[in-house]
Amino acid sequence: MAESGEELPDFLKLPRPLQEKFFTAVEEEVKDLVKTISRFSNSVNDVRQELSRGIRKFNPSDDWRGLSVAVVDGSDVPAVDDRIGLRYGLYAVAYKVFKGLDPVDGEENYFGDRLAGRISTSRDSFLKILDLITTYYERLIAAHLLQKKNIDLLIVDGSFFGYRAGCSMVKNEPLSWRDPVTEKQFTNVFELIKRINELTIDVLSSQRAVGIIKRVPTTAIDGYLCYRHGFDKGIELSDRSILSLVMRPREIFDYEDMFGPDLRYDVFSWFGPTARDVDLRKKGRDAVLRKAEKRVIVQLVADLTDWNRSAAGKWEEYAKDPVVTAARSTRRVFLRTVEDMPPVCVEFHQNISREMLDKAFSYIFATANPATGLPLPLDLVDELVSLPRGIGKEFINEIEAELVRRGLSKESLLAVFSRYNPQKDEL
């Protein structure tokens, strides 16, 4: 038995047959990973040579010290408590302004609220709508800062159009939500998406904003290697993983320098999945590339415009929508800010001035947190606004407690608050 005060690992709480099965699975997975890592490690120099056209040294200037920099970040509770008839999510957004690395007194603010839903809305849809409302306030605050404050550089957390994924799943659902800040009423989800689109375009086209993307699943380098050297020549690792091994501190990897101005990273990211079509592969790599680009644009149209497959009008007509054009006007680079952390992905408008870009890169390099590789101001705001996972449960428990204090009957509370599965808490 474990000594007093020591808790058994969760593995050891399982029945022995399951323990043995999972430990065997660990061994099998380790063997597969060792093969993958060894294969790639042996070709690091070859890959670096292949990518050398896109990698350059960067010498930061001191111009960042005088910059007025605003950082905007948001958070929502991923654990939504499901009860019979009730569903809640919490969200929060904050901004902070810095002069160089020094916080500006009085130039920070916070906003948070709850989103109530009904059990008729699927859990996945509700979580996506919660994410969209968080993004809406991030963009609303970002646009306000650029318009009303003397901001030289705005840093947002994530990709400018990172909210796109999954929008097609929810865009036709009713919403009936009123923004308490602007008093704007949204009757359906697409109205919310459309407003986020408009705000995002405003922020991006200011050419004073950059996005710092923390989770980057992009596999454009893998697709490029398959395009250049054959469909089976990919490494099957994300760009961030590959660049972690080939980039050195104070280096920048630029997709445009690597691929040229006419071939985008998003198309190469779809090259591998598109090439799984054996008949298409027989038509050659350029045919696969064209189909990959079509898939990118169709997905943007489906998620960000009001086009529906069942409605009149072809997707090509919607591909000219300003939001699709804006989503394809972004560039991405990776900055290797510190030795022991993966490179940082930075996104910005393709027409941003070289002077502004050099200042932004200098700021990111100079303020890098050794523990994360990210700009320290972004880490500070992220820490301020992050909502603890357990707060959703505490919020709904407080509702229960207040109802009890107000004298509602036990039977009524059981009818509303009984869980579907009393043995488990919702995550």
C-alpha cells in the first residue's frame, strides 16, 4: 500500500488486465516513436539544407523600447456543466498596454460574463458558440484599442482567422443573444460570425497587428517535401516540430521566402491529405496542388460566408467575399526566440511595412520569456485572464446554493439539477 499522504498513480487504480494492456500499449507506442525520431534525426542536416532558402538570421534593433504595445487575450471555460434544462459557459477577455516592456498605469481592463444555453443545443455546438463569443470580444477590444488609443503595435493571441474551424457546423443555428457592451442583438450564429469577420478585417488591415499562434498543427513543410521529391517523401511532422530541430536562436523561417509569393502554406498543408486520392496522384503533383487549393478556399467559404451547399449559388461566387480575400492575405513566419523552446509562429497582413515588421520581430525577440519563448507581455495577460477549469462547476453550484437560500423546494432542484450520470462530473 502507498504510504500515508501518497496517492496511487491512476494507472495502478485500474484492474490488473487493463494495467497490463495499457503498459503494453506504451511500449508499442515508444517503439514507433523511436523509429520516427531516429529517421528524422538522421536527416536533420538534409532538411535544414532543403529549408535554408526560408531561414535567415535576424538582428533585433532597440526601436521596440519606445513602442506603445497593446496585448489582447481571452479565455473561456472548456468544461461546461450540463444539467437537465440548463447549460452554462463562462468567458473573459482582457487587455494591457505596455511602453516597451513596462506596463502603462491605468491602461488595462477586463470583461467577463456567462453564456446560457439550452439542452436542445448539442454540446459541441455550444462550446463552439462560446468560443465565438470570446473571439468576438477579443476583436471588439482590439479594434477599439487601434481606433481610440495611440497604439504602435497590437498583439493578439492566436491566428486572426483561427475561429474559422467549425463555423460551418453552427452558423445556421439560432442564437438570440444580445451583447451587453454594444447592445447589438444577434438572432443567429452567422450574424455573430459576420461581425467577427468585419472586426478581424479591421484589425488585420490596420497593418499594426500581429497574431502569436501557440498551437500550430500546420504541416506545410511536409507537403512541400512531398511536392518536390515525391508523394512518399514526407516527414509526417508538424512545421513547428521540424523547425525546432533545424532553426537556431535569432533565426526566422519565412514561408514566402521558401515557397515564393504564389504558393501559400495553407495549400501545402492540404497537399498530403489531398494526395491520398490515388487517382488524383496519377494526374501529377500540380493536379494535387490545385485540388488542395480548392479545398482550402471551399472550407473558408463554408465557414466564413453564408453559402450553403443546398442553397442557390456556387461556392466560386462566394470565394470573392472580402473575408475570404482577407483570410488569404495573411503571412506567417516562425521566430526562434530562445534555445530550449520551439519557435514562435507569428501571423500578419501581407502588406505590412518592412519597418513595422522589423519592430514587431525585434519586440518579440527582445521580450521573449525564457520559460515559454513567447513575448512576456502576452504571457502576463494570458495569466491574468485565464479561467480555472473548475470555475464552471463552482458557478453552477453557486446558482444551486442561491436557489436553496431563496426557498425553492428540494423536488424542484432535483428536477433541474440532477445529472444524467450521477457517478460522473461533466468535464
